[in-house]
Amino acid sequence: MGIGAAVWKEQSPAGSPSEAKEGMIAFQQVSKTFESGGKTVEALKDVTLTVEKGDIFGVIGFSGAGKSTLLRTVNLLERPTAGSVIVDGKDLSKLSVKELRSVKKNIGMIFQQFNLLETKTVFDNVAMPLVLGDTPKKQIRERVDELLSFVGLTDKAGSYPNQLSGGQKQRVGIARALATNPSILLSDEATSALDPQTTESILQLLQRVNKEYNITILMITHEMNVIKEICNRVAVMEHGAVVEQGSVLDVFANPQTEVARNFVKSVVRDDIPPSVHKLLAAKRGKSKIIKIHFIGESTGQPMLSQVAKRFNSDVNVLFGSITELAGVPFGNLIVELAGNEADIARAYHYIQQQNVTVKEIVS
Amino acid sequence: MEVSSEQVFQALYETVYMVSVSLVFATVIGLPLGILLVVTRKGHILENSAIFSALNPVINVLRSVPFIILLVAIIPFTRLVVGTSIGTTAAIVPLVIYTGPYIARLVENSLLEINPGIIEAAEAMGATPLQIIFRFLIPETLGSLILSITTATIGLIGATAMAGAVGGGGIGDLAITYGYQRFSTITIVATVIILVVLVQGIQSLGNVFARKIRRN
Ligand SMILES: Nc1ncnc2c1ncn2[C@@H]1O[C@H](COP(=O)(O)OP(=O)(O)O)[C@@H](O)[C@H]1O
Ligand SMILES: [Mg+2]
């Protein structure tokens, strides 16, 4: 916890602290210990997190980090051993069984293995949460039709799950989770059983769920790519504890822990590949090799062409890894500056003044 | 001495009567017990170690007594329930006590086949325990439940043959009294054919229904 605490950037919304919103989901010092077969497992250790309304909040961590346990405390599939979970202002541990059921209707959940009823049609699967709540038939029909059209499966209403692809099954899962008009959607590795292309389309659908229905999404994953694609905030978990959290951009730009750095590396390379190392060795002494790390508007290309024009030096991009985070370009460039020494020095100085992080590589 | 076709039909009627009535009662007892065995176990929706650990050994004990011994052992109880310990109706009591726990175990095994994720999804939807049982657990395992009941029915047919020992009658009784004790080969052959057709028919019916429900 020690390292994590120092880097937590509590994003208070612009304005005075008194304006700070009550989060949609607030975990307050939540711990969970499992006892099984004489052994105790500390699945959650003193987790404090706030998911704001409208967030797509990602929790990332390796298998066994405690992500599913954390997610499951939000609809009390798992009861915390200590601490409290506040959902939409209500402390779950203080609710009666009945009240809890009504809170659950306000929380949809989707799963890695979809968990659809195999003996029911797509229509009946999506209708199930409404049937449980004794919704009138006509209303059910309208709502299910609307949801199937939203997820693009109108023509599959009469199909059974075993006639669907994985992506289609997850669409049914999403439609089912939205049936009762929840304000929160929980996603437990919803794309982990899907191929990259299908993952992409499901993530886009989740983004629409967030935007069009104004649903707060808390998703857990072991894939940084998923976080990168749609989350605005992220928490990194390790051994049951949250070791780092912040805006996705902050964590990607400036990961504080080893585990976070590794996850960031899985989508944005910042090591230099061996082939480039060879290139660098060959060029040693003849030119200046720098690494530019950039976020946002100050992207490499326009700046580098400026450098080439202004300072009469050659600019070669040796290696680049660029990605996009929440619509913001983000990445690393390894650049060779060649020319006479004075020009290079001035070019380097110019780059340093731009809104990027730059470092000379001594390889 | 040969049997008349009338006797065969009478025997067949007695078998069908004993099997169907016993099956109904045994299912009425066994199905809820099977459900209880599942939902009261550790980590399940109505976890209750008192009920589970009381029920489990009782069913084991009943299951381990051979039918022919049970038949005799519970004669006083049978007399208490139906007023007599001899005859077709009297045979039904031990048949129910024998088959009920068997169905409970079969039902338990069928219900345990459910993907735990389905129950997780049901709980996440805020389903009540009764809703989980009747809208998720049973419908999702119905194919397997039907096969379980099929197996129990076939077991019952076997047990009714022994029910002849208390004057229950039926096909098995016919085979023993005429075929075995009076050396009537044709009776043996006829009863075997009838039993094979009966068992095959029930199994096929069960398979067809189960396949329909399982959708594959
Ligand atoms: N019901 C349970 N009983 C015992 N241990 C559990 C249970 N659920 C989870 N655990 C343990 O808690 C830890 C965290 O599990 P989990 O939350 O599923 O991790 P993740 O989703 O990050 O892979 C693991 O060590 C796991 O074995
Ligand atoms: Mg998990």
C-alpha cells in the first residue's frame, strides 16, 4: 500500500472541494478474507476506490489479484469481511435482503462466459430480469425489442445461445444486463473469451452503453488493451490491494509501480527492440540519439519537421510506438539527429522546450 | 401348465399400476429432497449445514438397503399406511421408500450439472431463492432430470418383479410363479420380451424428451 498511496491522484472535479460529487460506487477500506480448507486467502486488502457517475472505470491486475472479488462486492455476490461499499449513496451492508434485491435491479452484470440460459431463446434470456420482477408482458416485449435492436440482434430473437457466436452471446448478455434500466454495469472480463476483432466491437458497444444510456461502467480485465480502448479511469490491483489509480492518461504516462509499468508496456512499448539496438551501435558517435515521450497535441511529427526545417539537421525516426488514449495520441519515438554539432545542440534544446519528455540515449 | 393371455394382461396392468403410482409418490418425495440436497450444501443459495448433514446420511442408509430386505423390514409400517401388508397396493409402500431416495440422489446429480455461472447471473439479477430454483436450476437441467426419472422408472420395473414376494403380482411375479416354479419356458420368454419392450420404450421416450429440451 505504501507506494500506492503516494501516487494516488484523487481527481476532484474542477472547483472547490465542497463540490466533490458523491461517487456512484465507493469502496471504503474494503477487505475480504476467504477461509477454505484451513487456509485463509486475503482476496482484498483495504481497498479504497471511488467510481464517479459516468465513468468507465477499469480495474486491471493479473489472475488472482482479487478483481472479481472486488467487483462482486458491488452487488453483494461477495460480502466484505471489513469496510463498506456504498452504491449510489446506499451502504450495502446496512440494507435488508429485500432492499438489496432492489439495489441489484439497478446494477447489471456481464460475464466472461456469458452465463446465458441455454434452454431459453435470446428473447427470453433478455426478458428474464423483467420476468423476475413481474413486469407486464407487453412492457417486456417493448423493452426486449428495444434492447435487441440496440445490440443489433433483432433477427436473433428466436435463436438459442448455442446457435450464436461468442460476440453475439455477449451482446445478449449486455442486453439482459440492461433490461431493468440499471445505472451501473459491472463487467467481469467480458471480452476475455473473445477474439481481438470481436473484443473491439463489444468494447464499442459498451462505450455506447455508457454514452447513450448514461450508465456508469466498472470493468475488470487483465488486458491493458481493454483499459486503453474505453476506460477513462483505471486502478491497478496486485495481491488484493489497489497499488495505483488515476486517469488512464496519468497512469499510462507515468506508471508508478512495477506491475503498472508492465501493463503499460503490454500496449505501449518503451523498450528498444534488438534490431534498433544494432542500428544505434552502428551510429554511435556520429549523431545524437534521443527518446521522445509525448502525450497529446505535441505529437512527434509536426514538431520533428519543424526541427528539421529550423535547425538544418537530419531527423530520422528509428523506432516509434504510438497509440491513442481517450482520443489523445500517446507514445514514444526514438529519433536520430544528425548534422553539425551546434545545430544538433540547438535542435535538442528546442525539443526540450516542447511539451514532451525527452532523453538522450546513451547506448 | 400355460398362462392365459388374460393372466399376462392382468400382470402387465399390475406392473404398470405399481410403477406409475410408486413413481408419482417417489418423485413427490425425491424431487424436493434432491433440490434440498443441492441448495443447502456449502456455498449454495440456501446453505444450511444442519439440513444437509441430516438429510445426506439418511438417504445413504435407505439407498444401501437391498429392496427385498426393505420390503420385509418395513412390513409393520406398510400395514400402518395402507392397512395391509399383502397385495399390489401394499407393494407400493416399499417401492416408494426404495425409489424416493434414489430419485433424490439422481435429481441431486442432475441439478449439480448446472453451470455455476447461471446461478451467479440469477443472483446478480436479484432473483429470490425460489425463483432461482424454478426459473434457472430446474429449467436448465430439465433434460438431465427427465433422464434421471427415466432411470428411476426402469429401476422401479426391476423392483416390482420382487414385489411378487408380498403378493404384489405383476410381470415379474408371473415369470416366477409360472415360468420358474412351473417350468413354463414360454412364460419366461413372454415376460422377458414384455419387460424388454417396456424398458426400451420408457428409455426411448425419456431420450426423446430430454433431447428436445436440451436442444441438441
Ligand atoms: N470463494 C472463494 N473461496 C476461496 N478463495 C477464493 C474464493 N474466491 C476467490 N478466492 C481467492 O481469492 C483470490 C482472488 O480471486 P479473484 O478475485 O477471483 O481474482 P481475479 O479475478 O483477479 O483473478 C484468489 O487467490 C482466489 O483463489
Ligand atoms: Mg476474475
